[in-house]
Amino acid sequence: MREDIKIKILQSLLDEVTKKYDYFIAHQEKIYKETYEMAVKDHLTGLYNRQYFEDYVVNLIKKGLREDRDFSLVFIDLDNFKPINDNFGHAKGDEVLQKVAKVLKQIFRDYDIIARVGGDEFVIIVENLLSKERIEEIRKEFEEAFKNFELSFSYGMANLKEIDSESSNEDEILNLLLNLADRRMYEEKIKRKNGG
């Protein structure tokens, strides 16, 4: 067999192997990405899930304590969501939750972490402190987006530096932050229901 024919055959084989290898690598990357997304994202809204949120906050607590930095944890519970499910069905409720996720992503910054932690409960991590005035502006924007459903939210905020970190580990601090924000949210929800 002539030398130039051998070279062409080898080149053709090499091209075929390279194509298959490139396809295999691209397929593996796609599977890895899909698996990662399933592990860290809420399947309905595409927001981060509770597990990712907790892991992220524990690492943020470590960094905050080490570098003496603060952050805000905002706990949000939707107001008037149950009537949407009751009156329009759960499919419509799911659709509204998807829109809630989209609106929250638009209102908050790209680098704020937004997670769905329950049916109609969300948490947002803001690495710079969030003022009460700003969250009130956010609520107004939110209410405008959902005025057809009269949907709003109650919220509670807690900051890392409010928690006594001397006698607690990171997991305990996370629970203290969540409990404080959750308690403040319920207090606000009761106050709003009573017209306050």
C-alpha cells in the first residue's frame, strides 16, 4: 500500500476518534450540568433549593466571622397565595410561583442568592445589608407585578451580626438566623392582617 494512502486512512481514523471523543466529552459535561442543576435547584421555580441555600449560608457565615463581615437573610412568605390555589387550581398556583421566582430574580441583584425553601416560602441572602426602606420598595414592585391576584408578601430580616456567634457553630448560627427572620416575618404578617 502506498504511503500517502496509509496516511489518509490514519488521518481519517484519527478524525473519527476525535469526533467521538469530543462528542463524549460534550455529553459528559451536559450530564454533569443537568445533574448539578437537579441537585441545587428547585424543580418548579428554577431557584436554589433549601439544601443549596443552607450549604451556601454556612460557608458565608464562616467567611463573615473570619473577615468580620455582615449579611442579611430575608425570609419571605407569600400573602394571599392560598386563594389562588383554591380558586384557580394548583396548576395556576404553580404558574404563579414560577412568575414569583422570575419577579424576585428581576428585583434582586444577580449575585443575591434566592431560594425556595417551602411551598410559598423564599429566602434571599444579601451580602450587603438590606435596609427596611429597600425591602418596602421591593414589596411595592412585587405587589404591582401581581396586582391581578392581590398577591403580596410578609418578610422578616436577620443579620449575621445580630447573632451571638461566640458560643455557636455555623449550623447553629444558621438556625438562629432562620428562626429570627421567621419570627419577625410572622410578627409582621400578624401586624399586616390587623391593619398595622
